[in-house]
Amino acid sequence: MYTTHQPKIAKFARQNPDNLARVETFVLTSIQKLFYTCKDQMNQIDANGIKATSLNGSKRRSYKEIMATKDYMFDKVFSKKISVAEKLLEVSSIYGIGTVKAGFVLQLCLGKVGCLDVHNLRRYGLTPASFKVNDKMSEATALAKANLYEKTCIDLGGSKHLWDSWCNYVSDLYPLTFPTGNDVSRFHVECILK
């Protein structure tokens, strides 16, 4: 699953800032929505841009910020000069993304960390507050939380394990939509690559 699908997404994301923005937009569609709706949301965004109905509420602001920062984020995400934790903080600075979804972006683009979403937090007995970063924190505190997030993902088995186990978990939740974990994994590619 991961070894087949994640490299395709990473290769796509590395090509240019627009492709990275598409990956970030896909991650945005996964926030507080059922995963199987992401492809329909991406199709709406492809057809209507900022006017897509799936970009409701704060997601419209997030999408605008993704588009406005795509060149900057491309340089940061693929930089060899900053750590994974620093990249996590950069991506999480996009309005509405946060640490967990920034972890998802890095998982898709770099094969690092992962997405400790509501399902994974529950499965592994973790609390989201442990990883939350806000503007009132010092840089040192924010970086410590980002390092903790990275370490937690590694301790849970790493990016590949988190991807594969999550895909199997989602398949178990929605077997009619996703008969196997591989179907869930492939769905990531189908949503992102045109």
C-alpha cells in the first residue's frame, strides 16, 4: 500500500509548487469530513476553484493561504537545510492545517511522520493537546511539540506503518466503499493525481 502509492504522490509533489499546493488542498478536504468524500471535493475545487462549495467556512481562507504560500512552502517542505520538525511547523502555520494535518502533508510528500488524526489518536490512546501549537507559544515550545509529534510517529512504527494500518482501519469502517486497505491507499493517489 504505502510502498506503492506514497512514492507516486511524493514524486508528483516534488515537481513544482502547484503540485504541492494540490497535495495540501487534498489534505484540507480531509479535515472533519469522511475520507471517501475527498475525491468529490477535489473535483469541485478543480471545477470551481475558490467558489467550490466544499470550501465552506474557514476552508476557503485555508485554500487562499495554500495558493498564496505555495512557492514558499515548496522551498520549505523540500529544503535540505531544516529539520522535519521545522518543516512540520512551517506547514502547520497555514491557517486551519495544524500539526496533525501538516504531518499528513509531510507523510504524502516526504514519507516522514504521519497523520495522527482522530482515528489514530483514539487507536493509540493519545490526546491532541500534546501536539497543538499556537501563536502564543515560544519558538522553543513550538519546536519541542513538533519534535514530540515526529518522535511519537516514529515510536508508533513510522510513516509506512501509520499509513498501512490507517488504510486497513478505514477499510474496516467502510467495507462497501473500500473493500481493502489497498483501495483506501490507492484513493489518495486518485484524489491527488489528475
